[in-house]
Amino acid sequence: MLSRVAESVFWLNRYIERAENYSRFIDVNHQLSLDLNDEFPNQWMPLVHTTGDSKEFEKKYEKITPANVIKFMTFDDENPNSIYNCLLRARENARSIRENISTSMWEVLNEFYLSVKEYRKSYMENPQTRGEGISADLSGFLSHVRKSCQSFYGCSDATISHDEVWSFSLLGRFLERADKTTRILDMKYFILLPSIQDVGSTLDLLQWLSLLKSASAHEMYNRKYKKVHPNDIAEFLILNQTFPRSIVFCLQEIEESLEKVSGTKEGLPRNLAQDAATTYLNRLRSENIESIFDKGLHEYLDDIQIELNQIGSKIVERFFKS
């Protein structure tokens, strides 16, 4: 398999996953802001901190308003991580490997991109959204993004061979997903809560519930735990081995996909990317939530992000550099 194809399918899936996660962050925060009715501090800038794009935002926008944050994260063509740019890049990667993906996958992605492009045009031309307002159809658009991403995943699952192309798809998807799970947890724990006095308050509870909804984890969490408690939520999203958005689950998928593309089962030696993923997965499996909170959740999540970046770098070095 050519490294060009492997790299394109890897990034194609990372960009799709990133777009889906951004739609989740924005929509849940939008619903939370409606529930709070301006009674609590601004809840929007933490979204930009979460994505790591705060410097770019501050260069372009003088005011931190819901409309500016939403525009920046959805349609801003100068933000490389906006939903629009993620889909543009995903489509470019898909175009470059058309012979390696199914026609159905290309059609779903192309229609998805064109619909977002059309919505972007309407949004940017609307006087309300050019100013301080928020489009009344924002939630509808974000729901469309999520459903389209899931349609792409379902189409991929059903219409391409589960070979190396498929394994590189999963590598991109789950590496991106694990990273975003750490960021949404860190946003709640380290940024959103205004002060220690708010711990256990109505605001605190609403934010933890919003976090679960961001990860589509609310119902699965309720099957395992009786109450909404920070320790239990962190445990579920970090250490649970069966929930598909937990960090441990994502690393399990990364380890399995690396084994397939590395040919380890055929007797080939393990590589540095495999060693890094397996070592860190075993370390996470040995942890418990009490020890994580003793170390400090923010610091622990920082460590996870560093480890994920290192695994990603080793994947690039091993498979994509000629």
C-alpha cells in the first residue's frame, strides 16, 4: 500500500471526526447557554481554548461573543480547524484517493461538503449572523453535520474492504477522537467552572451533563452510574473499555489497527508506533480514577494529549514518510 494513500485516508478520517466533535461542542454549549439565560459567566471562549486556536481567534476578533465564536468554529475560512475547512480538506484527501474508496463514500462526502458550503453562504450573507446574533437554525445545521459524519462512517463500514485502507481509516478516526475526549474533559474541569464556590452548584451540574452530551455518553453513563458525579464521569470517559468515545477504547482500536497495518501477526517485528500505543494503553489500564485525581485531572489530561501526539508522530514517521 502506498504511503500517499495511507496518509490521505488517515487524514480524511481525522478531519471528519474533528468536524463531528466540533459540532457536538458547539451545539451542547448553545443549548447550555439557552438554559442559563445569561445568568452565568460567558461559556463560549472555553470552546476556542479547547481546540487550541485561541491565538488565531484573538488575532481576528476583537470581541468574545457567541456569534464570533460560532462563526470562527464553523465557517471561518481562515481557521484551519473550522468545520468548513475540515470538510474541505477531507474532500481533497478523498479526491486524491478516489480509486481506493467506494463511490458511495465519495457521494456521501461530496454531498455533505456541498450542503455545508451552501449553508455557509446563507449564514455569511444573513445580516443577523454577520452581527451579534445566532442563526435560529444553528442546532439544525449542527445536527446535520453529526448525522452526515455518521452516515460517512456507516457507508465506509459497509462499502469498503476491511483491509489496510480500513485500518488506516480507524487509526485517524480514533486518534482524533481520543484527543477531543481529553479536551472536552479538560475544558470542563479546568476552564468552565468560574470558582471553587461553584462546585456542586446548579451551574456545575449543568456543565457536567453537557459534557456527557457532548460525547453522546449520557445514556450509556446512566446505565453504569446512578448519579452525575465528576469522578464517575472522568472514569467513564477515560478508563471505560467498552464505550467507543472513551480514551482507553480509542487506544484499544489504535493498537489493533496498528497490529494489522504493521503485519505483526505475519511475524514482522513490532515498530515504535505499536510500542508507544501498547505501552500507554497498558499504563492507562493500570490506573484508577482516585489516583488520577490525586495527580490532578488537568495535569493528567495534559499528559494524555502529549502521549497521543507522540503516538501520532510515530505513525507519521513509520508509515507516511518516504
